Amino acid sequence: MTFMRGVIGTLTRIKVSDEDIVDSDAPKLARVLDLFDLTLLGVGTTLGVGTYVLPGAVAKNTAGPAVTVCFAIAAVVSILAALCYAEFAARVPKAGSAYVYCYVTVGEFCAFIIGWNLLLEFVIGTASVAKAFTGYVDALFGGGYASMMQSVMPMHVSFLAQYPDLMALCVVLLFSLLLAWGVKESTFINNIFTTVNLVTVVIVIFAGIYVSKMSNWFIDPAMIPPEHKAAAGKGGFMPYGWSGVLAGAATCFYSFGGFDSICTTGEEAKNPQRTIPLAIVMTLAIVFVAYFGVSSVITMAWPYYDQHIDAPFPYVFDKTGLHAIKWIVTVGALFALCTSMLGVAFPLPRILYAMSSDGLIYKFFSRINAYTQTPVLATLISGLLAGIMAAMFDLTQLIDMMSIGTLMAYSIVALCVILLRYKEDESSVEDVSKKQNDFGSNKTEQYTFSSVLSILSTEKESSPTARTVFIARISTTIFCAVTIIQTLILVLSESIFSAESFWSVLSTLVVLANFVILGATMYVISLQPQSDTTYLKFRVPGVPVVPCCCIFMNTYLMAQLDFHTWVRFAVWLAVGFVIYFTYGIQHSVQGILDRQQAKQELKSQPPPPAQMYK
């Protein structure tokens, strides 16, 4: 039991606030970004591949005209996650996004998982934007590059691209060199390019409306050409059914992932505890309107089964005779993708630098070049990794990999919000270290039986106690476990539900019972008193319902992703765990500080009485 307490204490150690260990006279980042700047930063980072590539790919392969519903579902899930992010930003106005938030408030291992998933998000994000960029450039020249590469260097591997995209690799390396050399996106330049991006989106929507036909949303299967009939589904608005819509929503979720780049500006924003939450919400609202608009017009302007998966808008406007609009949109899309690539690639070295500075990953990632004053090695290595992925995988595969990493990170953030809301106030705890060392002692174990008996007690404490914290954590654990079981049943038993059989009835009863358990656990959590959050300028409304719904929907969308995506994600996590348990757990700066403090406390203790030696 002592060993288990030590392991848990190591994995949950909290990072000391930077203000406690950093010299107050050291130079700090200037707080110059206001709400307008932060919103356009988020919009500029987010409006990229999801605007100019994803609608065509998802419409053709996954959801048909119901791609609009996919974006709506993804937006709802993103808003739930954004609210949880916003509370973290209000709690810890520091640079570093959710990794730093979690490390300062929840614990080291949880922070490592979030940081490792954020690395996956930014690496894949950079690779996917580069892939979209080369697709648009190739579309300008009639697809000659893709045809040449496929004939010269074909790759006949099911889980890789059809050919190595060397152009995408070169694009990523070029941007990495620019960032490593010391290129800094000024707010003014970012605002200009984001404005150009929004103007391009408006042109797409209005030009698309001009050539739209409502009949393209309700195509009769008999009218589908023979060459497309095999892969066009059942026609109509949802040609691939609800399963296609939900799978498409899991892919479209990738499009909303840019809002967390706002969280990396915690030390550069004016009044970050207010402006960052507002900027996140405003970014998602603007982005959803843009995604919904472009996905609607593209599927009404041209049949879903004949969309171009790499450059849909130039293809559609070329087919509909709007050649001038085709060139305007293509040039605007290239500028937008450049801005998006810089926005996605810029936070990546920061996350690597933060994790390396904390000792959780290898130290050389935190080296700052004396000439450029940037983490050159971290920038180039991460750029090389992103470039290799851009060269080796298809855009859809990259997007699915990014989606699963982002969904996992968002789920952990939502879980952390629940844990923080129902933890004991630090001001009411006299000796935190003693309390942590008492984990698993008889005093803690006695809460088990008494908590079960009084779990629905109408006498509610005014503030959290050890008993209420225990109840909240046990209920949260049950909720997460049942969520995983429920989503697996819903996804794997979809064909059983449609059949009239004993197994269909049994599956339905199990699903209903699980929903009852999920509702009961949320109700039990809601009965417990919350910690004091009056100091926060933004709080997630409807706790625990909102974060619990976020966890459930994220898990359900993750279950929609294909098997190969899960295998690639498992490999990524396995690599991360090897790095943490072989390097990070021993070289953690906070762990070293804790061990030094423990030795000093041991030395300062008075010697034992002499009679103990007799």
C-alpha cells in the first residue's frame, strides 16, 4: 500500500506556479493582445483545411449533403470542450495551453498525456495543412504532379498514401526553417490575412448560392450515373445513413481544433481571464457559420458523389462555369492555408519547449539558439516529423489521427474540470503533503462504507470535505467506465438494433440501463458541494452536466474512427509512455524539487529520543 501511495503521489504531483520559482525581475511577455486580436488569431488558425478541403472529402466519401449536419454536431462537441478550456484559462492565465493548465492544477501524468496529445494535434495539423496546400497547387495545373508521383513512386500499402508527397515535405520544412530563423507573426499581419480569408469564404458562399440547386440535396438513386453508383450510397440527403453522419462528424471535429491556439497566449493577452474565454466562444461561432455555409453551397452547387476530395471549390466552380471565381477562391485558399500552417506550426515548438523545460521529455528540446533566440532544434525536429507524415499519409488519414488526439485531450480537460470543481479548497487544508501521504490509510478507507450509506443524503455540506470528494471521484470514475462501455455498444451493435431479434431487444435494454446509470452518476455528483470558484471570471455553466456530456460525445466520436486510426494512435501513446516512464518520471523538474524538499525536511527533524536506542 505504501508503494501504491508513492506511485500515485508521483503521478499526481503538482507543478509549482512559475511565479514561485521565477525571478520577478526577469523579462516577461508583453500583454498587447485584446479581444479582437485573439478572436482573429483563433479564426485565422482554424479556417484552413476544414474550409477549403474537408467539405468535399466528407461529402463524397462519408456523409453526402448531410456534411452540414456533421459540422453542426462537431460544433456542439467543440463548444462543450471550449467551455472547459475557457475555465482552465480563467484558472491559470499562463502560456502553454491545456498542458500547463493541467500540470498546475491536476497533476503531472495527466498533464503529460494532454501535452503528448497536443503534440500530435499540432504535428498532424501542420502535416494536413501542407497536404491541402499541395493539393490546391496541383489542382491549378490539372493534377499533373499527383499523376507523375503515382506513376514514378507508387506506394501499395493500405494504410499509407498512394505516393510520397515530397512537395508537402518541402513545404513543411520551409515553414519550419522560417520559424526557426526567428519569424514572428505580428498581430497586424495575422489580422490582414485572416480578413482576406474571411472575404474568400464570403465569396465562396455567395458564388455558391448563385449556382446552387436544392435538388442536389435530394438526388434520386436512379439518377446517379453508373460510374458513381457503386460508391454513392442510397442517394438523398443522408446517402450513407446516420453512421456516415456520425463518422463524418468525427472527421469534421478536426476543423474546430484551432481554438486552443488562443490558450497559448495566456501571458500576452490583456485581461486573459476574461478575453481568452470570450475569444474562444466568438471564434467557434464565426468558424461554425463559415463551415456550415461553405458545406451547404458546395453540396447544393454540385452532386456530392462527384466532389473533388483535394480541391473541391476550384473543381465545382470550374464545372459550373464560374472560372473567375475559381481562381479567386484558389488564390485566397492558398493564402488562408499559409496562415493556417503558421498558426498551427507556431505553438508546436512551444509545447515541446514547455514539456522539455519541465523535464518530462528530452532536455535538448528546450535549447534556445543564441542567435535566433528560438528553440531551433525543437522546431526543426517537429517540422521534420510533420513533413514525413504529410509525405506518407493521405489527408483523410491525417485528419482522423488529429481528431482522435484532440478528442482525447478535450475529454481529459473536461474530466479535470469536474475533479477541480469537487476538490477540497486549498485554503481549508492545513497540510497538503500530509493529506496526500494519508491516501489509502484507515482514515481514508473508512469513507468507503459511510459514503455509500450517505451518498444520497439530503444534508448537503456547505463546502467540499474528504467524504464528498471521495463520492465525486468514485461517481466520475463510474461515469467514465460506463461511457466507454456504452459508446462501444452503440457503435458495434448498430446493425443489431435495426433487426427484430432477441439480441436487438437485449441490446436496447442494456443501452437504456447504461443511460440510467450515467444519469444517476451525474445526479450524485451534482449533490456534492463545489469548491469556491467566485474568484474565476469564467466558469463552465451546468457542472457536472456540461463536462460529462463533453466526455460522452468525445468518446462516442472517437469510437466512430476506424481501426487503423486507433492503431496509429495507440503507437503514438505507447511511444509517449515509454519516454515518460524511462525518462520523464526521473528527470521531472518538479519531482527533483519535491525530493530535495523532502530531504531538507528530513534533515530538519529533531533526532529521536535516546531511549529508542536502548
